[in-house]
Amino acid sequence: MLTTLIYRSQLNSSCKSEQLDALIKHARQRNALMNITGIMLFNGLEILQVLEGAEESIVKLFHRIRDDRRHTDVVELMRDYGPRRRFENVGMFLFDLRIESPKAVLESVLRYSKLESYLASEDRVFKFIQSFITQKKTARAASALTADKWTLSKENAPFGERIEGLIANQSCQFALQPIVEPTQGKITSLEALIRGNDGGSPERFFQSIDQNKIYEIDLQTKAYAFALAEKLGIGGHKIAVNLLPMSLVNVPGAVEFLVDQIKRHGLQPEQVVIEVTENEMISGFNQFNSAIKQLRAEGIGLAIDDFGSGYAGLSLLTRFQPDKIKIDREIVSDIHLSGPKQAIVKSIVSCCTDMEISLVAEGIEKLEEWCWLESAGIRRFQGFLFARPQLNGVGDIHWPHII
Ligand code: C2E
Ligand code: MN
Ligand code: MN
């Protein structure tokens, strides 16, 4: 299928921009063999390239481009399909913004393409080109942080006495995973993740129990999470627990139960955050809304979990605003490589800043992801990069610091 891919990148400072001509010449030959067409724009620092061709060829070429050390920060902006090529001349044409004015470049790109200008003005590919030429948008986040300048160092399990293995006489166990603020070297809170008595996943645990009692059990098990927090002595730290919204709606006296258990274990309601996922909230919103009010009246915090993975997205926030939003791992994984992901996260950051909702990015596994997100204004993170969940305790934490 005819595929169009656009990426932008930054010419490596060790690669002289004069070498660009050689690069283009080489690309032209290679692309001709693969029947790939397109154009390249260069502004002295950044490259924008449009590639058109058969899907397999484009994907193969893009992998090679990403590994090419002559440029860095290769970010995919668009991948789309279409009935015909915009640039039919097989090879690769360079438009150099150091030589020609933006207006002249824009005109020659249009002339070089086969699209009528009235069609081009509606075309996403041309919009990307136009934005690059006129630099209307600063496409990249001011990337003050670059992953190669950072490394991680280990802090041994920061919480008191360790509980070895399983806790007896419980129907389930909990693993704790810290949410951290790396620039402050601070633990923001601990999330309690349910485990079966064999250490199995939440999914397995919920499959193993009586399906008519899911909500009741979900609610009741939270008492073990609070007990664990008490045993470990989490002090003033916050503890986050996950709940199905229906566990708050269907179980009579659910909020009272939580408040009672929180206090029984020497915690304050203000220390506790309930996490619910976006999808589950939407399906029974009205009922759930009154449970939220009750939670808030008691001082308990509410977080939307896996934000961006469901179908409600930002429109959910017109209905109500939680204290905290956790951005789903799906959106932040490899964010340093994806233009669409970057645009989405930037808009989430901007909305949440205006609404004073605190943000956590979940599932961080790479320094590159953290660097991009930190530069975009996110301060709190959860992920294997910093700390893995640990059964009945808090594991080692890996703090980033400059090399
Ligand atoms: P969640 O609330 O989004 O929890 C985060 C999940 O992501 C955890 O999986 C955690 O181990 C995993 N995770 C954390 N950092 C990383 C990372 O860097 N990379 C990757 N690949 N994964 C990471 P877990 O423990 O299997 O939990 C899965 C889900 O089960 C939770 O997602 C939550 O929605 C649900 N859950 C957990 N405990 C409970 C509970 O007590 N009640 C209810 N109703 N649901 C629960
Ligand atoms: Mn969660
Ligand atoms: Mn989540």
C-alpha cells in the first residue's frame, strides 16, 4: 500500500551540514532502487523528510534512518496511506532554507509536487511542510534534558523493616511501587498493587475468586493494603489503592468502610488516593459521581488511572476534575520517538496545569522517555526505570543524576 511517512530530526553537530549534499546524493540512489520518492528540507539545524513508497520499503528505510548516526532525535510525525504520490520524481530532493527564503521554498515545494495548491492547503503532509518552513510551531519540546547525560544510582529499599515473603491469614497480598519526583529525590506516594497468595497478577487473582463477590472482595482487600502501610511505617507518605468504581457504588457503606480501615491503621484520609480507570468510570458515571462526592467529603483523594487509554479522554474532564491523573503507559512509551504522542502529552500537560490537576506518567522504562517528559513539564513518575513493585514492601529506588 502506498505509504507516506514524515519525520524530523536534528543534524548531529559532528556532521557538517556540507555533508548533507553527499547524504542526499546517496539517499537518491538508494531510494531509486526502492522506488521511494519524497523531499527533504533543512534549516541549518533540523531536517524534515517526507518519504513515499510501498509500506514495506518505507518501514525498512525508516529503520535504517533511525540508526543513522549522522542525525539524532529522529521523531516520527506522521504515517499515512493514500491513492497517489505527492512527489513523483523518484529519488530525493533537498530544499535548503539557508539558501532560499521560506516563501521561495514553499513555492518550489508546491511546484515540485503534483498537487494543485488549493488541494495542498488542505493536505496534512503540506501542513507539516509549511509549519517546518515557517517555523510557526516549535515542534520539539525545549529538550534541556538529554538521556546520554544522565545515569541512575541505587538507593536501597528506603522503608524500615522488610517483610519476607507472604503475610499469613490473608486472602491476597499487596506489592508496593513508589511514585517518585526524581528532580527532588522524593517519593511522592506508594501504589498498592494486588497479588494472589501465589504472588500472581491482579488479573489472575480476580479470575480466581467468586465472580459474584468481585466488588465486595475488591473493597475488603484494601484493608490489607492499609495494614501493610502501617507495618512498614510509611509516615507521612501517601498510599494509592486501585478500585473498580462499582466497588464503591455496589457495596453498601463502601466509603464508610474505607474511612474506618484507614483510621484503624493509623492513617489519615488525606494520605489515601483511590485510583480508578477512565473506562470504568464512564460506564456508570452518575452513580459513581455520588461516591466521588462522598470520598472527597472525607478528604480521600481521587486519581484517574490509565488516562488516555480509554475512549473518554479529555472530554471526561468537562464532567469532573480529579486531584490526579496518571497518563497511561501506552502514550508515554517511546514518546521520544513519536510526534503524535508528544502532541497529545503536551495538550494533557497544558490542560492539567490550567486545572491544577497533578500529573503522573506511568510505566517509564527508559531514560529517554523520562527526559522528554520532564522537559515537557511532568514531575512525577512511576515505572520500572525508577522502582519495580515489591511484594509486601518497597524495593530499591534508582534515582537519575547527571554524569
Ligand atoms: P495500574 O493501576 O495501572 O498499575 C500499574 C501496573 O503497571 C502494575 O501492574 C505495575 O506492575 C505495572 N508497571 C509499573 N511500572 C511499569 C513499567 O515500567 N513497565 C511496565 N510494563 N509495567 C509497569 P500490575 O500490578 O500487574 O497491575 C495491573 C492492573 O491491575 C493495575 O494497573 C490496576 O488497574 C489493577 N489492580 C491492581 N491492584 C488492584 C486492586 O486492588 N483492585 C483493582 N480493582 N484493580 C487492581
Ligand atoms: Mn493504578
Ligand atoms: Mn495505570
